[in-house]
Amino acid sequence: MGSDLRDRPPDLAGPLQGPDGADVGGPGPQPARHGWLVQNPNINGYSGAFGYNLATGVTIVVEATKGETAASDAPAFEIFRKAVAYATPATPINF
């Protein structure tokens, strides 16, 4: 086939598919609105969030720890959302 996922933008209204039409969703980054691929792993008190904007090429990565009295279950994603709004105001993460 010779095609690469980077050669074409995904249809962000539906599932992300490879060149052969197979669903490539799963545990990796998931499509979000405004061209972002995002993931937010949270493991053993560590909170992470990362995203890549296909249109602008911007990558943002945040890692944080969760204290016992944390106000959020995903503090890194809260920080990530604010960093995205600051760095790319035309393409916010709206969830």
C-alpha cells in the first residue's frame, strides 16, 4: 500500500482509520475537536496529558502528581487544556 497515516488527515468526525480501512483507535491518542490528537494517562498518583495538533504541528505535554487532597482526578489534563487555549487560541480542546 505504501501509504502512511501522516500522509492524510484523519476524519475527526468518525473513527481514526489506517490506509487499509482498519480502525486504529484503541489505547493510543484519540482524535479530538479542532485537529488535536490527545491522551491523558493517569497511573499510581501521576497524571499526564499530551496532544498533537495535526493542522498546526503544535505538541504539548504535561505531567503532574496528584496529592491525596487533589481537587481533580486529572490535574495534568486541566493544565493541558489551559496550555492549549494559550498556545493555540483558535483550536481549543473543548471537553
